[in-house]
Amino acid sequence: MEINGYEILTQIYESDNSIVYRGIRQQDNLPVILKMLKQDYPTPAQITHYRQEYEITRNLNLKGVIKAYSLEEYQRTLVIILEDFGGNSLKRLTNNSEQKQAITSLNQCLDIAIQATEILAQIHAANVIHKDINPANLVWHSETKQLKIIDFGISTQFTRENPTLKNPNVLEGTLAYISPEQTGRMNRSLDYRTDFYSLGVTFYELLTGKLPFETTDALELVHCHIAKVPVAPHQVNAEIPKAVSDIVMKLMAKTAEQRYQSAFGI
């Protein structure tokens, strides 16, 4: 594959909709990430979606958010050109046994958690709800210890919105991490506090090495998010301080009102 002005080095990620590559911008040898729609003939809705993702990412312009450099046309589809600061997703790092130990120590977990919370506070201050916080979308540089949030593909620039009832297989977000209200089955409006629940699930997994709800059945997972209380992290691993465990459990409260009310509160 050739995109004018860019040298593609390696594929780093593939989802149902997108393929992500590492590459070089040839005019200045700048390392970049290229994110492109997978379909050869994307629908107008998918094209609009990609344009929105690019605009939201570009307009945020925050140190803790990956920078969007440009939006390029390639054949009949679009490619978003993003900053490559040399990091890897927490999901990728935790799948590597050597690197996993480095990021799952309590001190490192807390550092990552603090950075993620501070970045989320800035994103929310810009009236953006991310809606897909999970380890695949938190990118960590193991040497500089810098964290950045990526993938604003389903983010919304609103203060409130009503999710409509959808089949759980086609819900927006990553099912293991979505909040009860994001399932569309709570008859509740969706606001920035949905991100706190997903952040709680992410911290839970980093600290304990497992998800709070381990089923792979979509309907059962939705039910767990809505009705089941997970085992507290300090009961899974006695080395986790109860104070830290309590923060994670409060983030994962079933209703938004029971969670922290701002990222600064966390």
C-alpha cells in the first residue's frame, strides 16, 4: 500500500472498521501513525464519522491527547495522520510478559491512573465525552512515562445525550468496559461520567490482572454491568490497599450519581 508523501513501516492494530500503521512523513522524516478505514467502499456515514473523529482530535490540542496532523484521501477512503510519540497501548504492553510487570506494579499503576484522570478532566472541560476508555486507547511510553489518550472515533461533543436501546452486539464502545447507562438499557441520559466507569474497569484490570466481569457473552456482560457488583480489587489481591480499591469501586458505581462527579474529585 502506498500513500503519497508517507512511508508505511508496519501494521500495529486492526479493528472491525480500521487498520492502523506506523510510518514516516517523508517531507520531514516525522514518525506518524496512519489510521484508515478498512472498507474499500466506505459508506457516507463512515466517511462523516472519520471526519468528525479527526476534527474532535485536532481541536482538543492537549498534551495528553494524541495530536491529529492531517486528513488525507486515499483512493475512495480517508486516512487520519496522527502523532507517534513512541508509546504502546496498555493492552499491548500487558500482553507482553516482560513489559506487563513494569506497568502493573502498584506505583506505576497509580502514576498511570493519575495521568489518565488528569487528561480526562481536560477532555471533559472541552465538552467532549470519550465513550471508549479502555487499555487499547491509553498509550504509554515506558521510558518517558508519558500517557496519552487516543481514538475519539465514537466521542461526542455534547454535555448530554440520550443513548437509544441497541442490540448489545452493536453497542458503541468496548463491551467489557462500557457503563450501565451506555448499554442503553437504563433509560438514563449519558454524560461525561460514563467515562469514569470505563476508567474504573481499566484500573481494575491493571491492578488485578483480570476484568471485573469475565464472561464473553454479550447479553450476560450487559447484565453484569447493570446489576452485578464485582469483587473488590483488594479482595482479589491483598497487596492492593483498600483505599485504592475503594476509589476503583466508586468509579464503577452503577449510577452516575454514585460515582465521582468530576475528574478533579478523583
